[in-house]
Amino acid sequence: MNLKKILLTGAAIACLAGAVSANTLRWGSARDINSLDPYSYGSTFTISFLNHVYEGLVRYNADLKIEPALATSWEVLPGNIWRFHLREGVKFQDGADFTADDVVASLTRVSDPASPLKGNLPAYVSSKKVDDHTVDIQVNGTYPLLLNDLTNIHMFDAGWLKAHDAEKPTDVAKKIEGYATFHANGTGPFMVESRVPDSKTVLVANPNWWDKRQGNVDRIEFTPIASAATRVAALLGGEIDFTEAAPLQDLPRLAASPNLKVLEGSELRTIMFGFNMRDKLHNGQPNPFKDLKVRQAVAMAIDLNRIHDKVMRGKGRVSGTYVAPKIPGYSADQDVPVAYDPDKAAQLIKEAGAEGASFELVCANDVWVNEEEICNAVVSMLTRVGLKPTLSIGPNAVQQIKQSSGEADMFSFGWANEPMLDAYSILLQVFETKSDNAGVFNWGGWSYPEIDKLIQSASVEMDRDKRLKMESDALKLVKDNLIMIPFHQQPMSWAVSDKVESVVQQSDNKARHWLTVMKATN
Amino acid sequence: MIVFLIKRLFNAVMVMLVVALMAFMIFRFVGDPIQLMVNEQTTQAEKDALRQSLGLNDPFPVQYARFVAHAVQGDFGVSYRNQQDVMSLIAERFPATFELVLVATIISLVVGVPLGVVTAIHRGRWFSEGLQFLSIIGVSLPSFVIGILLILVFAVMLNIAPSFGRGDVVAIGWWTTGFLTPSGRAALVLPSIALSFYQITLVMRLVRAEMLEVLRSDFVKFARARGIPAWRIHYRHALRNCLMPVVTMTAMNVGSLIAFALITETVFQWPGMGLLFLQAVTFVDIPVMAAYLCIVSFIFVALNTLVDITYALIDPRLRAARS
Amino acid sequence: MTSTDTPAPGRLARLRQSDLWWSFCHHKSAVAAAILLAALILTAFAAPLYVPQNPFDPAQLDLMNAEYPPYWMEGGQWPYLLGTDTQGRDILSAILYGSRISILIGIASVALSLVVGIGLGLVAGYFGGITDNLLMRVGDVLLSIPTILIAILVSAIVRGLLPPGLRDYGAAGVLVLAIVLSAWVQYARTVRAQAAVEKGKEYVQAARLLKVPARRIMLRHILPNTLTPILVAATLNFGMAILTEATLSFLGIGMPASQPSLGTLIRLGNQFLFSGLWWVVIFPVLDLCLLVVSVNLLGDWLRDALNPKLR
């Protein structure tokens, strides 16, 4: 009797264990997320990962169009106020109800002066609870892109923030670690089970998710594997089921493996190279890049097609402009790369008196696809036309400080226009003259009043077509002045094991594993 | 004896204080800590206030004393990169490194001792000369090359061992262990072999040298004369006599193994302290660097002191000579 | 310190040469290692005379030539005998230039730690007292931190402090400094111990009474007696220095990709280990291993040959 009972219990446990491990997705990523706090770091990758746990008021659907999420509907009231009606019956993972207070607390937190993400919500002024499921958001003028901004502003539970003294964004300076950095409580399809930074983060399905679950993943084991070779070894050895960063050079081998499938495409992110436009280079010499001729020469000296063929192995898409075709504001007639002409480049450099000018190219080795190799190739190509570049390479966390503080004479740059998905994003944050809300990423200190004027009129233009025309006119001016040299839309290269039936891959290069379907195992 | 103990402990404490001074100088002078903590919008007044509140305007000795006082309590501040208390960050990684080093040490003894005995007994024979030659190759191969080759052969070509990470671990209190799960044990195989390689050759050479010495000694000659079988002489008497230095060296080398583990951990993405430290180096995460330096040196110094004291307890001659 | 009036090598040669030479000639692996080492060093230093490319000059790298396999394989191109990497860099040229850097760093760090270690060791042993105590305590501290850790910390910190323009050019110097910092202690201790013993001997006392200058006593009488163990240690340390340099470069805190040493080449090539570009990583690995093995074989033979117990 007893024995039978024990056997039964054992069997039940075995079954349970089987069920739990049945649909485990082992995700081997190129890098770790920065934090469990979506407001701690302006990283697209971190935010897209945390989107499994937290959600915004609205979200992008499968066609990258905006659809309701935690808000069901909204309207614009006079006085630059947007009214949102919240979804009822949504619960946080700790059981608390989702209400208007949570929206107000979240927006207050993300717009705090110390919040690294406040640039993602540039027009926000204040928010007010109307009733339990209605919120008013005040913006600073006519502003067409609030919904786009809100797609990636994740909603916290006000009570949870208060209980754990995390109502303000994490502040390293105060020597306290934020509670939200290591704990999470969202409304999303997955819950955080455990996290060891740089080692493993485990998510489990949230059984009480408000939305209909289309995928069948019960558990995600997320492991950062920084080394490309190790990642490939892990894929080939069947140790991981998914990676969002399969090294380009290994795609043929991965695709040839019977147990693996490779998913490719071009993503929205455009890679470009920018210049310092201040009077002096970082080494104190006069800055040759202030001369348009030199910038043109640099563009002519770089053989984009060869980089595409050799470094990118024919993946991705050579681009003549700063935004991908899918981004509103793109115009095809600008999308013609500067023709490769090293002789003309060398001649222009001579004319400008910039022969032998030495400067530093600052690149990172852990952000964009094959960035280190691209930068090495650029150094070779520029050396051959008579310039003297040296390459500074390191992790992004270190390099970006140099780039943003004007220490970089020339630098690599990538912009996906996320989460806004509109060319206004790059125009406002990168190409406009630096001011309070604009030009946050204006690393070279450039200023073109005619471009600023176009951007500012676009920001208050509610007519979509007129607005997009202004944006593409502004982009044309950017191209004419070669503030940056566009390179390409970088390739997406995902790989999945044969345990995965289907994954959804969008051109925003974000994994959405609540949609992922795994094969039934027995 | 008491004098010796006190002297030895005092020495260890002095060394640790100097190490702490180095750690503190890194912390204080490599990059402005304020610059690393604030963001672009912080005003000069706020920076000055922060500087004052962190005590960065105090005289140098005061700051150093405070650093030591905090370090003794295990408070090394907050990691710039992970925004987590440094001590708990390191405590989280310590079990991974410890288990790796433990297994590597065991492997080095289990493989190294018999090899050393064999090469000593059969000195001059072709296989022991061959082993000697192999051991030179063993010390000459950089450990990252061994790691890469092991991954290439056993993980990719043969696909019989995992190439990265620690597998599943079981938490026992704050400790996590990979010994209790099949995937955890499998994950240990390649990294611990890679880490033990160098140590094996050291053990083997030490055992060989000690054995040769002992085999020449009078008591072995007597034993031979008495007709005791050779294997008994070799393994019961001679080996026992040379185990002491082997144990000593093994204990003293645990500290450097922990440090060397950082290379193995990098190659195998093993989530230990070394990987954490190396990431801290590339990201200029000073508190983690300072803490790692102090902790590894502490382990190193503590083991050395312990070995010295044990020796003194066992061997009174040494005690007399030292004090 | 190491001025021309040092008579030590000559004396050592006279004392040891016949024995050593005999032992050397009858030790097959030592002869083989010496020949191999000489060949590796010669080919590396003469490289600019005959390799097809200067791999440190970015203007000579062309993506056009990227990823050729070794010459004897299908698709191989003359003159890229061992193939090219993803940047169009000739692997043979890169290895030879790279091993030149590795060897130079090895020699420089051994030479510098010899000078520092012997100098400080003589002073400490001869004069004793506070100087001795201080120097030996500094040595204790350095020995209480594992060498690899010192090397990583020094190279990370010094590189951080250098102005950006100097970082690439200074990389080799930083590596030498990082290696020397932990290597000198061993020499200092050996010399100090010997100096402390010799100092008490009658001939030194006599010389002192005759007011022979301390410098002369140290260099003429004490130093030669310490040379045997130091020579062995220096040979083995040369191998260790090359390994340490390779390890740091492999970890990404050594030589930059624009002036790759062997370790840097292995780090860069490691990313392509599974992509079929095996030649990018295997050849540098092979060269590094041959280099260190030959040095260690020589060191091993030297230790046995100079050890009176084993003779």
C-alpha cells in the first residue's frame, strides 16, 4: 500500500518534471542584459528582453503597427492631453491589480531627471489619474509620436515600487542597489525565476497573463556566451536552442548542420560612421573633418561593396541613407551610396591639405555585427588614400564614453529608430543641434540651422505625409553635408535548434518568445 | 613557538595591508570615481556634494583606513557595471571557481603522483624519458591553447562534452554546486582538465625529484638489502616520504590556481570569479577589480601562512631555525 | 651596473664551458631545441627581408586578399604561403612579425628583471639592515599576489593612464613592465641569499679592510657565485615571459590588433575556429608552442647540467 503510494508519487513527480522541462528554450545570447530594471539603461537589447516580463500601454504587432496592450483605447483632448483607457482585469505577477496609479508611478519614474531613459519620452510633461482605469498624459505641444514612444515604456506596479523603495530609478551614486535591478514584477507573458548576472537568467511562463498565449514555451534559460566560437560550439553541440547572434562567418556551417536552422534578414538598424566637427581633433591638431571635401574623400575611399561581400559575407544591405526602407521618412532616391573612387579621394585630400592627417577611429567590439572587422577594413582603406588613422577598440561601455564626450575623431554609430520607428527619432536625437531634449547623440558637435528648422517643424506637424516629407528633406541635407557616412542595414542572423518549431523574426531584430512554438517532446 | 606564530601572522597581516593599499590606489586613482558614477546631466555642485559625502576630500590616510575598515567587513562598495553589492557578486561566483579548482587539484594529484613515481623508478627507460619530454610540452602549452583544443576536439568534433558554462546547479544555502546534477558534472570535465594540465606536470616533476632523492637514501638501501619487494619499497616507504612536499606545494598552489582559473573561465565561459574579474577589467569596474585582488591575495596569503605554521608544528627543527 | 668591466661571463665561460659543451653535445633534445630556437629567432628577425607583406601597415592589407587558404590547398594564392586572415593579412608574415614582438618582449622583460633583481638583491644582501628588510617585504607582497594577476592589473591600469595616442605604441612597454614587476623578485632573492653568505667569508672581509669599493666587491666576487642558478632561472623565465605576453594578448589586454603578437593572432583567429578558417589560428598556435617548448627544453637541460647533484 505504502510502497504503491510512493511509486505513484514518484511517477507524478517524474511526470511533472517532464512537463516542466518539456518546453524549455535555452537561449544563448551574445551579451547579457544590463539589469532587470527596464529603466536602468538605454539598451534596445535589454529592453526587448525585458519585454517578456514587462509590457507597455501599447505595443507593435507582427507588422510593426501599433496595437493596444495595457491600454485598450485612447483619445487626444484639447490642451495637448492624451487620455488612455486601461485594460481591466490585468494582474501583476505578484497578484496586484493593474490600475491608473501604476501608470502614473511608472511614467514619473521613467521621466525622473536621473533616468537614463528619459530621452525615450521627449515630449512628456506630466500624468494624472482620472479614475482607476483612465489616465491623462500631458505633452509639451502638438506631438504626433507619443504612442510610438510608449511602446517601450514598461509598466511597474506602484505598490511594489513603494514597498521596495524603488520609486526612483537606480542611483549608483547613492551606493544602494536598486531593488528592481534584481527583482521584477511585470504583467507580461513570463516571470523571472532567477538571475545570476553574466551567467544565467531563467524566465518561466506567467499562467495568469491577460493575453492569449500563441506560443508554448514554458521556460526560458537565458545564457550570455560572449565568445562567438563558443556560441557556435554550443549550437553545434546542441547545448542551446536559440541565438539572436549567430556569427556571419559560421552561417554556412550552421545551416549545413541537420539539427539547426538559420534565420536571416536585414534589420532596421543602419550602421554609419560619424565625424567630430569641433575645431580640434582629440590630439590637439586642427580638425580636417570640418572640411566637407575631406568627408567626401573619406566616403569615396571606402569600398562599401567589398565590405559587404567580404566582411558581411553578402548579408545585410548596403545603404546610401541613414534609415532603413521600412522606416517612415525613408526616400529611395537618397538611397544611393557614394561611389567608390580612391583616386579622386586621394586628390580631394591633397586639395584640402589633409594629407597624412593622423586621427583616431573609435569603435566597439561587442555591439554591432562584425564591427571590429569593419573598422579594421576602414583603417586600411583610409590609409591607402593618404590619411593616418589609428583604431581604438574596446567594449562599448568604455568606447561610448569617448564617443559621446567628443574624444573620438571618427566613430562607428548605429541607429535603429527604435522604439519610435520613424526617421524623426534619428533626426531629433542625432542630427539636431545639441540642446535640452534634442541632439542627445550629437556626438560630433555639429550644428546646421536649416536642418534644425525642418526637424522642429516636423515635430508639430500632425499631417503624416507633410511630416514625412519634411523628415526626408532633412535627411537629404544630412547626406549633402555628409555629417555621417551611411554603411549598411546590418544583417540579422538567428539560429534555432530542431527543438524549435517556429519563431517570429521581425526586422526590429527582437526575440518574442511568447510567440515561439517548440516541438512536442515525448 | 608563540613568538613564531605571532611573527608569521603579523607578517601576513602586513602583506594584506599592502595589498589593500594597492587595491585602494586603483580604486582611488584610476579614473575619477565620481566621473564613473554620475551621468551627463549632473551639475558641478552635485558632483562636489557627492565627493564630500563619499569622503573623497578627506586626507589620504583617513580614506585608506576607511577602505581597510570596510574591506575587513567585506564591504567593497557597489559594482559600477552590475549595480550590485560587490561582495555578494563575488560570493555568488566563488563556488563555481572553487569547484573548478578543487576538481583540477584532484586530477593533478591523481594523474601527477603515479606519473612521477613511474618516471622516477624507471629513470632512463624510453617511456619515462618520453613522459619527461611530454611534461616539458605540458608546461609550454599556454592554458588557453589547451582549452581551445579541448573544445575543438571533445565538444565540436566528437560532441561528447559541453563546451561552456556550468550546467545545472543545485543551491545549498548560499552555495551552489554542480556536483549533484549530470549536466553540472559533465560541464566540469573539460575546464578542469584544461586547468589541471600545468599542475599535473608540476606534481609529476616534484614527485619524480623527491623519489629520486629518497631512492638514493640509506633506508631504501637497507630495505633493499633486507629483501623487501621493490613495489613495497616504492609505494609504501619511498612514496610516503615524498608526499609531504607534494601536499605542501598543492596547498600553496591553490591560490595561483584560483588566479589562473580566470583564463580557463574565459575560454569556457565558466561563471566564476575570474570571468567576473576579467569583465571588470575590460569595463573598468574598479570596485570589482579591487575586491577580487584583495580576496584572491587573502586566500593566497592565508594558505601560505597556514602551511608555514603547520610545518612549524610538525617539524621542531624548522621552528627553532625560524624563531 | 652591467658595465663592460663585468668579468663574470668570461670567468663563467672558462669555468664551465668544457663541461657544459660536452653535456650539451650529448643531449639530443637540447641540441634540437637550440637549433629550433635559433631558427625561429632568425626567421622572425629577418622577416622584413623576405615576407610578402608588412602586416603592421594597414595600407598593405586589402580585403580583396581575405581568407585565402594555405598555398597547397585548393584556392590558395601565391605568395600567401600559409593563407590569409579575414582582413587580407598574410598569415606567415603576421606570425613572423608577431613572434618577433613576442621574442622582443620576452628578452626585454628578462633583461630588465635581471638588472633590477640582481641590483636590488646585491644591495639588500650586502648592506642588510633596513634596505634589506624593505626590499624583501616588497618582494613578499609581490609574491603574495599571483603573477598573472599582477600582469593583468598593471597592463590594465597603465594602459588606462596612457594618453590614447600612445596606447598602441606603448603596449609592448606596458607588457614588459607588467612581467618585470613580478619576475625580478626571484632573482633578487637568489642573489641576496648568496650575497649574505659571501659577505661573511674571509676574502670579502679582507677586501673590505683593504678598502676595496663595495661596488667592486659585489660585482667581482659575489655576483659570479650567483650566476649559475640565475642563468637557469632566466632561461625558464624567458619562456614564462613569452607565455604571459601571449596570455595577456589572448585576453585582449596585451598587444593591439594593429600590431598583433602571437597571442593577439590567436585571439583574433579563435573567432573563426569553426568557420573552416583553421589556418588563421592553428599556425600561430604551432609557432608559439614551438618557441616556448624549445626554450623550456633548453632551460631544463641547463638546470640538470648545472646541478651538481645530478651530475
